[in-house]
Amino acid sequence: MAAPLGSGDDGIFEQLRRKQGAKVLEEKARAAEAEELARAEKAQRRLGDLISSNSTLPCTISNIHIIGAKHTRPGFLRGIFDPILSANQDHPYTLAEAINEVSRGVSKLHKLDIYQQPIPLSITRPDPTNSSSTPTDIDIYLNLREKSRILLKTGTDVGNAEGSAYVNALGRNVFGGGETVNLNAALGTRTRSAYQASFDTPVLSNPDLRWESGGLASSTQKPFASHEEVLKGGWTKLKWAPEGGGAHEFAYNGVWRQVTSLAGGASPTIRADAGDSVKSSISHVWARDQRDNPLLPTRGLFRKTLLELAGWGPLQGDVAFAKAEVEAQSALPVPIPGVQGETGVSFTTGLRAGLLYPLPLGLESESKPSRINDRFQLGGPTDVRGFRLSGLGPHDGSDAVGGDLYAAGSANLLFPLPRVGIDRPFRLQAFVNGGRLLALKRSSGKGNDSENVKQAAVSTVSELGNGLPSISAGLGLIYALPMARVELNFSLPLVLRKGEEGRKGLSFGIGINML
Amino acid sequence: MPKDASAPTLAATDPANHARTSAGHAESQPSRAPRLKTPEIVKRVFDRFPLRTYEACELPQGRTSSRDEHALFVFTTQADAKAGRSSYNPGCLKWQAYLRFQGLDFVTVPSNNHASPSGALPYLLPAEATSSGRAPIPSTRLQRWLKDGDQSGAKRPQDRGSGEGRPSADNQMRYDAYLSLLDHKIRNAYLYTLYLCPSNFDSIARPLYVDPSTSNSLARLTVSIQLRDAAQAELLKQAATIDAEVLYQGSCQAFEALSELLGEGRYFFDEQKPGLFDASVFAYTNILLDETKTWKETRMLEDLRQFGNLVKHRERLLQQYF
């Protein structure tokens, strides 16, 4: 030992322990992982070789045996596997085709999220002495293990700029057809209480086509606009995920909203909107996420559109409008000269925009001005950073009263922390973001007939280009949790409008979907 | 010295903050982290931001009333508000009438309980020009607000004092006794006849209180049930059971007592001008005797009609002030 004895024993043990603790263990784990991977790969290859050498072998799937699906309706499983059976096909399979078809069926089972993954699959030839079998017949065996049918969770949650504690009860495969019942109760910082129940079922045994219905009751504080919003309502929607990617949702929503418990200093605009209103609307949401990682993207594109029609014609209710929103985010890896492979540096840009267009309610001829519940809010750590929550747009006194039109954009340069691997969920970012939130201008004509509203909308849209948007810029640290992204930013507002609330200095943000 | 010099710069370059403080809203202050002493140089750099400030964004076109008049938020219809007609809610009409008696210039704005700082209408939003700013004044503080004479900008109430409606000190006990007749006997019977008589609920309460809030029948049903439950709970606070006969007899006796008190006088307590007590009586007699309202169960107004001087009192005030 070269080390002097004095600092001796302890130091050595310490060192040993530390090494064991960090590096050695990590290396061991990595080696084991690699070995496991190699073994799996080999098995895969062997299987692949076997199949490919026999891939053109003609075969017929005579039986599919499903074992272990105790709580699943046979009829429901038949909906998935009946079309695969050779008896229902007009031409025989090759072995490769047969395996392909079966694995498509299995992937449907995976998507249902009611069985443990992976689902083991085995192929056998039926007993040749059985008189009903033909020489080309194969039998498929699927060994399912059902996931627990009732799941209770309690915990704390972080969403877009809010924290909450929740109790969640999930019932899987309730009626044996992949149906899900979800009950949720949450108490939180901004959402004072929220109760939600929903029922979700695959349509025609298709996990990519689901029908969902649900109801909610909640009470949310909106301190930026001096009120509390109480919601009671329900929805029903059809969710469809076509094979090419992306997801559609067609929904009907009926919500009774109350703007209540106004703060003492609430502005006249909020006071005028206090009270009840019922929104009855149909909506369509389309989203497609091609990013490599939704929280820390380095490449890929995310797009989302939302269309909503409320109160128009037979929809009734107390509010009538058409709403359109678009959202896009793109990420590009940035190559650094002299560095091979992934650099971990990426450039992301985000864009969001929305328009709320008032419509006449039912059969009335004039449209009513929008309400605080329906108008957009902009500003805060999850959209335009460097502003207070809902800090952009029209303010009546200290209340962010929202706007009918918005556009916001952001450009972020993400780079890995020095001496921290690019695989770790940390990044530094430099950003510039900005946006505008505008109320629909008063039309020059009297009243709110469709011609005047159109004129007002056009002049509001052209107002977007009047002057620079409200902008802020800054630097920050990003940490991607498994479910959310945390940001600590230092920022300064560059361009503002009077009444808008910029934020100088440090701000903390947590969110799932950030601009 | 440098500190003083930098203060105006802050105000000049940071109008967002400036607007905030001048709006007098303290709520967002705590969210700003406890301020450490920022070094002067950092402060000076910060003060340069934002680099550019544009004019404020236009407010959405809402249903907000004009901001340079006193606005009394009451239960009323849009048309009635425009025409300055009386509110259909006794609690609101009491103060609407009283402010009229006092000669205050104000407009009425249709509203609902959700909009009120105290959870109940009416409340008054003073004109923007007055020193009390735009802080709403609940009905319980209206009298003091009038007394404090904080209505600069709009027309001042004329001849305050003589028609205060407050009797001399020795009459205070009598005043309180009669007031409790109104606040209990008459109010209870009124609550019963309006909310708990199904026929009156359908012909009067539903179109006035329920239908304007929403067009959705399910929400209307819920609101109706809530209203009736609230009325029932209010009545059960004062008696173990709800007996219509007892309530109606109580209100009839109260009317009789009030009629005797009024006697041949023009106003209660022999005042020269109507005061708060007149307003309180008028608040009930007006809605009961209003020909445009179709009471289906008429027991209470028939009781009232027996007392000609109360009917005349109502007509007199209606003609003079509405």
C-alpha cells in the first residue's frame, strides 16, 4: 500500500465500497444485459433461419388454441382470430404468411393491455392420426396470462403546471371484451377536486377502434382570472388509430360550467361572465407523433389539430362557436463538425395557434361574444416561457381575461450537459419564444350578425402582424422524468404589451406537452 | 441616492409591473419569491427589459356595463335594466329603491349570485372615477358608502340625512321590531309562496330565476331543486315544520301591523321622504302587487290587498321613483 497508514483502512474500504456501488455494479449489469441480448438475438436468428428456410412451405391454420383467457369472452377472441383461420381464407398460407397473420392477431392482444407481455406462441402439427386433419395443418397455441383485473393506485401527479394527489381505480376486461372502467378522484393545487369516471371498449374486437364514454365533476381555481370554475358534464367519443400512424378522436361533449367564487378584486369582465353556461359541442382531434422521444425529442415531427363546434344548430346549449387549434413541434439533430454519431445536440421548434369564432346560437341571427370559459389563455412555463401563467393577452386590471385568437412559437437549442452522457435525461437549453393573444375586435358595424363577425375576425387576424409579438428569451436546464418534463429557466422578457405579465429571472416549469 | 434614481426607471421601463400595482391587486405578490437584495448592476441590467413595450391589448367585447357610472348588480332582465325598471328580487329591490330615494345616479345590471363578492345580490360597483376604485360594495356596506360621500364623479345624492329612513333614537326599538316583522314573518311567507308552492314556482320563480341562467333543461332542473332546497332549509332554520297556514297567518298579521304603523302617513315613521324602511316594505309589496307577474297561488297578495294604505304606498313609490 502506497497510501500512508494514517488515512488508511477507512479510505480503502470507502474506495472499495464506492467502486462496487457505482461503477462495478453498473458494468456488471451492462455485461449481463449484453449477454441476455446476444442470447435472445441468437435464438431469434435461429428461429428466423428455420422459418425462412421453410417460408414457402404451404400450410393451413386449422386451430388456434388460446389458453389462460379465463375472463375473456370467447366471442370477443373469435372476432380477432376467426378471420385468420384457413377455413375463412380463400387460399392457403405459406408458413411465413401464416406466422405473420398470427402475430398480427397477437399484437392486437398486446394493444388491448389485458394480458401480460410477451405472449408466448407455439406452433405444432396436429396428430396425423386424427382423421379430420390434413398434412398441411398447423395448430397455434397462445399462452395468455391475464393482467390483474382491478388496479388501485394512489399517488401524486404532476401535469401542466400543477400538482395533485389522486386515487385511481382501473377495471380491466370488465365484461370480458377488453372493456376498461376507470375511476379517478384527485385533489390538487389548482384543481381543487376532480372526479371522473369513464368506460372504454374496443369496437368489433378491434383495439385500434375504441368507444369511450364518461362523466366528470371538477372544481378548478383560476387565480389568474380571479374565479373558480366548476364543471359537471359528460362525453362520448370514438377513438380510431389507423395503421399508418396518428390518432383520431370524434367526440360529443356536454358540460355545465359555473364561473363562481370570485375573488374580491375580480374585474368587471369576469363579473359579467360569472354564472352558469352549458356547452354542447362536437369535436375532432387528430394527432400524430413521430418524435423519437416526446419529452426530449432529438428528431421527428409532432402534429395535432383540434376542431370544435359548439351550440350551433341542433347542438343547443348556451354558447355557440367554432374553435380551431393547431400545434406542431419539430426536432432536428444538430451535427457538430468533428464529432461522429449522435451529438445529443438538437434544435426544436414549436408552433401553436388557435381561433375561436363566435356563431349564432341555435336559430338566432346574432352571435354572442365569447366567454372566459371558452377563450384561450397564453403564457406560462408550458407554452410561452418567461411569462406568468396566462400572462399574455388582454388584461382587465389584474385578470387575464383571455383571447379569441392566438399564435405562439418557440425555438429551442438543446445540448447535453458537459460530462453527463447524452443518454441521460438532462439537457441545457437556450430558447426564444413569443406569441400573441388577441380578443376579437369590435366590428365596425352594429350588432353581431355573421357579416360583422367575419369582418372582425379578419381584422383581428391582421392585427397579429401589427408589431412584434411579445417575446422572451432565456437559458435553462431540462430534466425529463418518465412522465413529465421539468425545466428551470432564467429568462427575460424582450417585448411586451401593457398589462402583460413578463417574468424576469428564474422560473420553474413542469409539463407534459411543452412548446 | 442611486436607489432613488433607479426607482422611477423601474416604473418607466416596466409598465407591466406598474399597471399591476396601480390596479391595486395584491394577489400575485406572494408568488414573487422573497426578494433578496439584488446587486445594483444586475438590477440596472434587469431594468432595461423589456426592450420594447407596446400598447395594451384590447379587451374582449363582453357584456360589461359602462365603467363611468355606478352600477348596481341585481336580479333583473336585460330589458328591465335598460328601462331602469324595478328588480323582481325583494333583496335587490330594497336597495335599488333606497338608492333611488337617496337620489343616487346609477344603472342596474342583470347579474346572478355567482358574480357577487358576498355570494348574494345586490352589490354596487362604483364608477371608475371615484376614489374607492372599482372594489364592489356589498349591500351590507351600501348605507355606509352613501354616508361616506364617496360618490364623486357621478351625481351626489341630494339632501342626504333628512330621508335616511332611520327613526330617532327613542323609536329605535319600534323600528327594529317592525323590521323583524319584514325579515321574518313576511320573508318566510314569501319564500314559501314563491319557491315551495309548485304553481307559483312554475309561473314566477322558474322564469325569473332559473331560465335565464341556462337553456339546458337538465341544468335548469338541478338549479330548481337547489333553489327549493335552499328555501326549505331557510324555513326549517326557524321552525321545526313548514306549515303554510302558520306562515300565511304570520304574514297577514305582519301586513296588518305595518298598515297600522303607516296609518294615513305618506311614508313610514312620518318621514318627509321615503327611507330604508319604505324601501324594505316596497321590495315585497311591489313584487306581490305587480300586475305583470301571474301569481297562481294568491293567498299572500290577497292578504296584502286588504290593506289599502300599503297598496297606495307601493303605488306612490312606484310612480314617483320608477
